[in-house]
Amino acid sequence: MKKLFLSLAMISLASAPLIAAESSASNWPNQAINLVVAFSAGGNSDYNARAMAKYVSQELGQPIVITNVGAAGGTIAAAQVKDAKPDGYTVLVHQLSINVAAASGVINFTYADLAPVAVFAKASEEVIAVRADAPWNSIQDLIADSQKNPGKYRLTANTGASTQWIAIALQNAGAKLNVVSSGGSGERIPLLLGNHVDVIPIQVNMIEDYLKTNKFKILATVSSQRSPSLPNVPTLLESGVKCGYNYYNTFFMPKGTDPAIVAKLSQAVGKVVAGNASYAKEIEAFGQTPFYMDTKPTEEHFANELENLMQISDVLRGKK
Amino acid sequence: MNHKQEIGVGIFFFILAALYLAGSLSISSFDPFGNSTLTSKAIPQLIGGLMAVLSIIHIAGNALKLKRTQTSNETGKAGGTRFEIGRSGWLMLLSVLFICAYIFLFTRLGFILSTILFLLAEMFLLIPAEKRKRWAIFIVCFSTGLSILLYLLFTKLSMFLPRGLLG
Amino acid sequence: MLELFGAGFAAIFSSPVNILLIFLGVSAGIIFGALPGLTTVAALSMFLPITYGMDLGISLAMLTGIYIGGTSGGLVSAILLNMPGTPSSIATCFDGRPLALKGQAGKALGIGIFCSFIGTLISIVALVFISPVLAALTIKFGPWENFAVTVFALALISSLVGKSLVMGLVSALLGMMIATVGLAPIDAAKRYTFDSIELTSGFTLLPVLVGLYAISEVISSSSGSTDKDTSIVTDFTIRGLGFSFAELKSQIVNIIRCSFIGLGIGILPGIGGSTANLIAYSVTKNSSKYPEKFGSGVIDGVVASESANNATIGGAMIPLLTLGIPGDGATALLLGGFMLHGVTPGPLLFQTNGAAVYMIFAAMIFSSFLMMLIMYGGMKGFVQILRIPAHVLLPVIVVLCIIGAYAVNSRIFDAWGLVFFGVLGLLMKKFGVPIPPLVLGFILGEPFETNLRRGLQYSNGDFLDILNHPIALMFFVLLVAFFGLTALQKKLREKKT
């Protein structure tokens, strides 16, 4: 038995140098890339990651293996990739949540401890929805009514998640809502339908049926600019509520990755988004438009967003 | 069941409950909108408190029974309950250690190599000594074959297993 | 409706590829379900990406096939190895295993498969015909209603405690303790995380369950002792389907009752379909004429568990298809399957994608029949597992469990959890602390706290607000009535003897 172990060990030692990949920017990638999606399979980030991976891997000529590390709002995945070898073969898919987690102190690092590569897709807009028979037609109506009836109307928000940003901003704008917890976005729809809550933030593609059947209506979008698909709906920012965000699905690499590798991946993504007709077709069927930001603007976007969030970080952290 | 042992179990759970309650004190309570009546401390304190009470009941109940049996049956000493690690105990302990080693090597050596090593070690551990020679070749082939098969199967099914020297 | 159904079946049988894909789905589901450590959710998340390129109808048909196969497959390892293959078949072990030890593995498997089939079918019928009604009921459930249901389920633990009520409750509390590790509901406060990012995400059900049952079983079997509880069964006989018509007849009420329990639990998002088998088991035990025999190998226990767990399938599909709400891990992945095809289930799904919906219905019926055929066909093969020598079988089970635990989130931490709970399970067995209450406490701990605290939040801190919620009150009345009746029944029986 000892002999067997010995020979096994010998074989593995002997073959090691042959397999261990030499990583330099010029021949990157020469082996499969591990793409860590910070959310579970089937969600928006996962879908976008898979759609992009399919075309980027054609572009790069190497397979991309996708792993979902969905626990704890994506913080586990971020920590895993942060500590991974910066050889260009581990890539993280994350979005806004990494900034919210940093601002609320759930994680003790920020996006800046990773190397942002590129924004490769933009999820459908988050909106503020209420039941169609609600007496309000704008955010201002809601705020005014809630001041007359403090604590009567219920708004859902989750601690340490982007929705809490909305709640804090609304209260800061003068609203006197009862901010309650709801769980994931899927749970908010029945709560609103069943009169358990009165105002919910939700991604617009999840409530399309309810808008068509006249069960729900939209008071505002949460995007930073008016959305091309909902041109008549004002944003929260326009309504005087200091909160605006988009879910930008973004590739990150471990900090210390060769900038040339980062640039290579970003260019490949840019090429797919700009010029690949079958990718565009696939994304549009999902209700999105192709979207891309190169490394520099991506970094700026995350820096800006984090700065905005840090302004309310004390409330996010529960200090007053 | 032996009452002394039951008292021991009760004491264990009482200590656990006490530690758990002590730990609950350091949970930061956080109420950004001032509307939650119960904080995150409340339920742990309920659970810990209930467990402490129940374990005291368990200890007391068994202490009473112990007293009764001792007075009625002074000679009935429970022999042979002393904990001995026999061959079976060692086998269990080694199994646990092998599993730990396997998990430790899982991401370091990669799936295939760590699985081959684990299967070899665990199979040789569990097989009765007299059969070891006859099964040796089967075990070696089986471990290698199964590891490679599982690796190919699961990675084909879009699942990520740790890549290693042989992956 | 009939035409739509016809079209649904026609869509499946129009191409041999479709039939093959569903067959593959059901078989893969059964295999994943039957192997300890690998679960339905793991199978679904592995196959989901493969269905990206297919049409909506067939991809969902294949996924529901996996769902049905996976939920049914768990009974095999529960009965033969005393390791529940999935959380859905924990209660199947209680009587399935003693039956197998008595040499009646064939009977336990046979009746289990049949009940899985009937449970699935009953729930599909409910799904097809009364889902709008049931969906309207779903949205009536807010925090207080969910809280009441959770308390009801927690109270049922008392009938799973075994010899000592006190130790049973302690075990349930231990489960609730384990569930509190990680981020708290509502305010995401860190609890018992010791500044470890791994502990912050808490323990998932898989390592807890697989550790407590499978790994602890492997470790104790590895001692090589000839202890009757841990040795592997080797004698068995199978005739026909394994059970007699008379046996089936005596179980009809049980099958229907437990199918409805499963259906109900499946419909309510947020309770967790994996508790259905345990709840059905305890209800059956409490209302039985011979509760003392449960656990010693009566088919009632297997029937209860297996009809209930399969009935959650149709139940969980109702809020998914009519409201777009996933009730558990499996349906969350099915929702993903819809979204990937640019379709969000909701009230208009039947209008916008009616053809696909009826193809899914047809596929579910087809899959249930396929499941039954494959499992009866494989039954003789399954029992051959018992002929595999322990020194080959046990190490392989460990490998599969570790793959399964690792697969969920690619976290080695979950594999360590497996060992931790394996040793815990071993110690609990040694010192006579029952394991099932721990599992139920673990699963229900989180909804208990979340819904209680949410209810208080929604009512601005007024606990008496629960009185304004008739459905919640009804569950409390039901609870009192249930235990009252059980006690009364017991008294009457004692008088007779």
C-alpha cells in the first residue's frame, strides 16, 4: 500500500509542471476560466452571466465554468474571489449589493479590494409599485398622505439590501411610513396583493402581468435617469427622494491581476455587447437592452455609488 | 438508560444553554425605523431560557429516579458503562479523521486525486484484514475509476469541482 | 380545457426527443433523490443551464420531471440505508427502515412508490382544476397567518419526540439554536458568527440533514459492529409490487389525508415543503388506532411520509404558476427556468403562454407515470445496493455527500458542516437524544422568528393584532382541537384495555 501511495505521489509530481499553467497576459487565457456568480442559479445576475459567458468564451477561445456562490447576499462569493490567486482565471459577477454590503458593514472590504473589469449588462428597472386602487398617483401624494397618517402605510425594505436605501431616502424626504421587512422580491408581490403591505420596490419585469391586468400601478422608477421603456414615469430623484440606482452586472477580478488581462477581458465583453447579433437577440427576449461600460467608467460608477451610500451609512449600520 | 448518564446529558445542555444565553448579550440590536418590538436578541434568549429550564427538569427528574433506585437496590451497581475505545471506537475515530483529511485536501489536491486517496484509505480501513489482499486490486481500480467517472459526469453537468493536478 | 390538454400531450409525443428528455429528467431526478447528499435542488440547478437552449415548454417539462423524480427517489435510501436521500423523506426512515430490517424492504419500497405516485397525481389534479381558488387563498397569508402555521407545525414536534418529552423538546430547541447562527431576519444583526464570514451565512439544511443522518450512519457503520440498528440489511423478498391489495385498501384514508396535508404545505410559501413528510407522519401517528406501533415498522408511516412529500409538488406549483411566487428551493429554480425564457409567471401566464403551461401539466402527468414505471422497474436493482459490501458502499456514500454539500454553493465550509453534524448525530444517538425534532426545529426556527417579528412590525408592535386575523386564529383553534382529540382518543383506548 505504501508503494502505491508513493507511486501515485510520484506521478502527480512529475505531471505537475506540465499542467500548471504559465499565466501571463500575452497568452491569457490558456485554460478554463472560473466565473463565480454571487447569486443563486436562475436569478437576473445568473442569467446575464451565463448569456455573456457563452459569447465571451467564443471570443476568448477558452471554456468558462460557472459557479453559483449565492449565500449571504453575495458576500461569500466576493470574499472568495478577493482572496483568490490574481492569475486571471477567477472572475466574479456582482452588482450594487457589494456596495450596500460594504456601506452597511456586512463586509469589511469594498469593491476597491477587487479589480473591476467591466459592466456587462443592466437589469430591468426597479420601480415603486402600489395597488391600482391606492389613492396616490405620485411619490409626493404618498409622502403627503403618510404625514397625515403616520405609521399607517407599510413599505417593504430589507436591512442590508438596496431596498433599504429607498426606505431611508423616503423617510428622509418626509414620509412617515411603517417600514417593514418582506423577504425576497418574489414574496413582496403576494404581500401587496393580499393587502398586507401598501408600497413595494420591485423589478418591473416581475410585475408586468399585474400592470396589464390593472392590479398594480407604478409611482416612480428607482433608476438614476428616466428609463427609455417607461418614459412617462418620474424617477425617485425627480420626486425629491435622494435615491437612484441600477443593477449593473459587473465582472470583477482579484486585485493584483495584470491590467493587460483585465483590459483583454473588458474588450472581449465590449465586442460581444456591441457587435454580436445573437447575443443582442437573446438579451432582448429577456426584456433588456445590451449594455457595456469599460473598466474606467465602471470604476467611477462603483466609486460614486459607494460614496452616495456612505452618506447614509450610519443609518444603514443602525447608528443614529 | 442509565440515570447518571442522563444527568450528564442534562448538565451538558444546561451549560450549552448558559453559553448560548451569554452569547446573546453581545448581539447588537438594530432598529433603523424604530418599529420592531422584538430585537434580534429576543428569540435566542427565549430559546436559551427554555433549554436551560428543560435541562434542569431533566437533571432533577433523573436525580430523583437515581435516588429511588439507589435506595431500593443498593447493590445494583451499573458496571461496564465506563467508556472504552475498543477496535470499533478506533475505526470510527479514524473514519472521521479520514473524512476530515479528505475535505482538507479536496480543494488543495483537486477532486480526482483527493477522492482516489480517500476511497483507497477508507476502503482499506473498513475491509476486514483477512480479505485485504484479495480485494486490493479491485479497490485500487475502483477508486481511480469512480473518481474519474464522477469528475467527468459532474463537470459535464455544469457543476464546478475543484481542479487539481490531475483535473 | 380538454383540447388544451390534448395539445399538451401532442406537443410531448410529437417528438421522440421530448420523450427522451423527460425520461432523462425523471431518471436523473430519481438518481439524485436516491443518493444521499445529492438532492432535487442540486439536480435542478445542474440541469437548469442545459435547458437554456430549449423551448420554454420542453425545458420546463424536463425540469418538472426532475422535480417529481427527485422527490420520489429519496425513499430508496431512506428505506434501505436509513439515510433520507432528500429532506422530503426524513419521516420515511422512521418506519421504512424497521420494515427493511424485518426483511420487508420490498413492501416498504412498493407501497412508498405507489403513494408517491398517488400523492403527485392528487396534487396535479388540484393544480390543474382549482389553482385559481387556491392561489386566492395564498395571498391571504401574511406574517400572522404564517406565524400561526409555524406554531402549529412546531407543536406537532411533540409527537416525534420518542421516549422522553423533555429531551425531545431540548433537541428541537437545539435545532432552533443552530438556525439562529448567521444573519438575523428583519435587521440582519450578526448572531453567533464569531466574526467569521462563513458563519455569517449560517448553516444550510443540506449539511445539517446529511450530516445528522448519512454521515453519522456511515461513521457508526464503519465501526464494523454487528449492532442491529446499524448493520446493513441483507435479506429481503419482493413479490409483485411488494404490497397486497388489502394493505392498500387499509391505507386509502391515510393516503388522501396526507396528500392534502402535503398539498396545503406546498401551497403556502415560506413554511418549507420539506416539513410536509414530518407533519403528515405526526398527524397520522396521532390519529392512528395504534400510535405505539409507529417506529417499529408499520406501513402507515411510509404511506404518510411518501404521499405527503409528493403532494407538495403540485401544491408548490400553484403559487409559482398563478402568482410567480416560488415556495421552496426547487420551485425557485423552476421560476428561473421561466425567466430565462423571458417569461415571468403571473396571472396572465395561462393566456400568454397557455400552450406551454398545458404542456407542463401534461408532462407532469407523464412524469408521474414514468416515475412509477422506472422505480418499479428498478426496485429489484435498488435492493441489490444491500448486497454491496459495507467497505465499498460507505466510502462511496461519503464522496457523494461531500460532492452534494459542496455543489450547493461551492463552499468547502458546507463540507466541514457535514462532519460536524455527522459527529453530533452520532453523539445524539449514543446519548438517546432524538434527531427528528432537531431537524424540524432547525427548519421551522427561522420562519417562527421571522413571522413573529414581522407581525409585530406590521402592527406597529401590537401582539393582539393577531386577533384581527381569522385564519391565524383558526390554526390556533385547530391546534387545541387536535391535541384535545388526541388526548381523548388515548383515554378511550386506555379504558377499553
